Amino acid sequence: ALTERKQRLSLRLPGAVSGDDALGRAFVEHTHCLNVSGGGILFESGEKLLVGTRLKLRIEIPEQLRKHFGDREVWQTGAVITRLEAMEGQSVIRVGARFVDEPHN
């Protein structure tokens, strides 16, 4: 299972992230992850965010990949932002976050 090893899977999966932005305002953003491992995730965001911010993640898992995600259709968990990467010439940033909760349905 994905949670048992740190293998990083390059996946472009749809999902949503919610939390507070750099100004403390609550937001919900539809996004997609770029890769995911048992310990964390990389996704793109158009929000202004801060390292250390706690987020809620909700990722939709296609049927052929569910065996890697405990047979879940939706992967929901909490995460903390560990790094932010600005992308030259793009309005989105790449956000690295570490999972801090057990996934749940």
C-alpha cells in the first residue's frame, strides 16, 4: 500500500485543497496533484500560501489506482506545507506538503 512505503508516484489526479491562505482567509481550491508518496504530496496552487500552514486534501482516485490507496475512491487527509516553489512565468506555485493525519473516507 502507498502508506507503507515512500515510493513516489507521478500522478496527475484531480482533487481539492482547503485551509487558510497567507492572509488567514479560508479558501477551497480545485487542483490536481503532480506526485504523491506515503508521506506527502506535490500539487499546484494559485493561492498565496505559507510554509507550516495546515491544509485538508481531497483527491479523487481512479479505479485502476485504488489498490495503492487502500481501495479508496477518495483520499482525504490533513497535511502541512513543507515547501513552496515558484514557477517562472506561471501564476501557479508548486506546493509540497507532508501528510499529518491518517487518510479517511
